[in-house]
Amino acid sequence: MKSYAARRAKLIARMRADGGGVAIIPTSHEVMRNSDADYPYRHDSYFYYLSGFTEPEAVIVLVAGETPQAILFCREKELEREIWDGFRYGPEGARSAFGFDAAFPISALDIEMPKLLADSPALYYGLGSDAKLDAQVQSWLGAVRRQARSGVSAPARLHDIHVLLNEMRLFKDADEMASMKRAAAISAEAHARAMRFSRPGLTEYQVEAELLHEFRRHGSDAPAYTSIVAAGTNACVLHYRAGSAVLKEGELVLIDAGCEFESYASDITRTYPANGTFSEPQRTLYEIVLASQTAAIAAVKPGNRFNDPHDAAVRVLVQGMLDTGLLDKNKLGSLDDAVANGDYRRFYMHRTSHWIGMDVHDVGDYREAGEAKSAPHEKPWRILRPGMALTVEPGIYVRPAPDVPEQYWNIGIRIEDDALVTESGCEIISSDAPKTVADIESTMRH
Ligand code: GLY
Ligand code: MN
Ligand code: MN
């Protein structure tokens, strides 16, 4: 059994450290897409983190008291439903397979929860994140309060369980790192496959199909987010999706795609020429973005702050923008002035990193709690520590404008990798996706 029981024990210990109580962690609801067809089901990340259990209609209850207990509520076995929808563990099967102390049918929640909450000092759950649960909690608390005259007390404190869980999830354990490495390796292979497949005349959706094929054939359940395959000028639309535009001779293709494997995301972007050879202006901007990513990756190390890779990337990008005339040297003066002035945001308008884990934009505070504020309303950026995982994804996006050299018009480039912070620096787990100009051009010749 992987780390699920250990994570539950750790969470219970943290709850006990601030007085103990009862925690409720539900999985996600099934959502209808249209008529009788559901959206593909995806369990809740917090729930899965603590259980490994993937059936819908399930709730974990953790009792952090004298005798700690991990309880699962889930669907009962039901032959008729299993004939239509497939196997269900049922409470007893799930209890033993997933290592819970006790399990009940999900239909028993309204009976069991008031008992579990009676005389508990605190209730922990994801405040305001599930309307159905909010209503259930209200009715359970009501049921406990109605027993007040018999001397039963209701929880006096309410905590957001996500605060504790976000902090735990920010630091990946060995099992999580293994899943993330596999997700990144599959996605890197998919990017290489898309490069080998691409040529002028194909459509964005045909290239997307290659990515999806590679994800799925390695056992990925789904893409971690909607794939972006952007030909030519579409690369300058940050949230473009794979559409039906045709890959054209002389244009670039930007792919931002990553699979989810064992519930862990990968998030990789590569940009390459449709015909396999960079033009001079494309190569010039590509080398700037690559150099900025190299500088950012060098800044991903323990002790540095979350924002250091971004600052390193921006300096290299801005120097490149000044050198190429995207930014006006005469107007902006020194590199420091140009960075401070912020005009570069016209060509680089997003941040360089985000946490990554079970969610592609993973949970975890980006600022340190409890440190002195460096400016009003501004807590210092988080210090990087081993076990954290983040993307490094600088880019340059050039829309046509009279003051911009025409040779760069409509070029959009992003290079994105996934980094695990180690004791001495970081490990790039997506590095099998071809990235240098030489590697991309040679991959595309084969
Ligand atoms: N693919 C989403 C992102 O890069 O943040
Ligand atoms: Mn990303
Ligand atoms: Mn991405």
C-alpha cells in the first residue's frame, strides 16, 4: 500500500497538534455533460491523496482524538449497478483494500456524522468549496446541537482542512515523484512524436491526435489539461486550444501538452518549425527564450525564493528584446531600467512558474507565512525546498505593430519543463522532449 495511510497519519498528527477534531474530505461529484452522458469522471485530488480510492460518491472522515481513526464512506456493492457500470469495492472491500479502520455505506453519512461530531472540539473541511457538503455539515451540526440538553457539545472551531493538506501536497514524497517522472517521460515522448509527425499541410488537430495516442498507449488516463497545439500566429493566443488551422511552411508550431499519470500532471511546452528548420528570426528569438529558461532553471534550488527563476528569466528575455529591437534601447536605457519599466510585458505577459503535482496548477502557498512583509500587503515569496515541484516556462509572443521589427511578427515561443527541487538544485523530469535547435531539427529529420 503506497503512502496513503502514512499521509492520513501525518494529517491526523497535524490536526492533533492544534487541538484535534474531525476532518471530512469528500471526493468529487459526477457531472453531466449532456443528456445521459457524463464528463469523464476525475476523483478529487485531496481525497485521492489520502486514499488512492477512485470511485465517486465517497467521503473520508478522520478522527484526530485519543484513538485516531480513518473511516471511509463509499457506495455499497450492488449487483444491478455493477452489471451496468462495473465493479464497486463496497465498504468492507474498500476498507481492507485501502487500509481504513472502518467503512460505512455512503447512505449512512447522515446517521454516523452527528455521532462522530458529538463532543469533538473542532471540525475540519474544505470550507466553501462544495455546496452540497456545506449543506450537509449544517444539518449534521444541527443534529449535534439538538442534543445539547443531554450534555453533548458541538465542535466549537471550524478549520479549512485544505490549509493543512495544501502544505503537505506542496512537498512530494517518493511515490508522488515516481508518478510525476513517469507522467513527464510519457509527455516528453509525445512531444518528440508530434515533432517527427509534423509537416506543412497537416492540421493542429491531427498533431493533437498524435499526442493523445502517445499518452493513452502508455496508460495515461487523460491529458492533465486541454492540449494547446497552435500553428503560426495562434501561438500568440496564450490559452489557444488545438483547432483546425493548417501548419504552414515557414511558421512555428507551439505545443503545450502533458498527460496525467496515476493522477499526477505533467506540463510541457515545445515550439518548433513546421518544416523542420528554424528561419533566422525564429532561431534568434528561440535562442533567447532557451537561454532565459536555462537561467531560470539554474535559479531553481533550495534556499532561493519562488520568484528567483522568474526574475532570472525576465533579465535574459529583456536583454534579448533590447538586442533584437523588440524593445527600444534608446528609450529604455540600461537592462535594469528596462526590467523595472515593465514594457517587456507586451511580449512576455505571464509568470515563469507554478507549482505542479496532482493538479497542473497545484496547491500550495506561493508566499511565506509569518515572515515580515517586504511591502504593504506583500509577504515574501516562498523559499524553495527539496520536494517541491514547479514548472519553468518563459516565452516571447510578438504581435504585429508598427514599432516592432517585421521579421518577428506573429512569432510565439514558449519552452516549458517540469522541475523537482532537490538537495542541491533541481531535476528536470521532462528533459527527454527535444529542446535545443540542433535536437529539434535532428528529431524532425527522422
Ligand atoms: N498548461 C498550463 C500551463 O502551462 O500553465
Ligand atoms: Mn505550466
Ligand atoms: Mn503548459
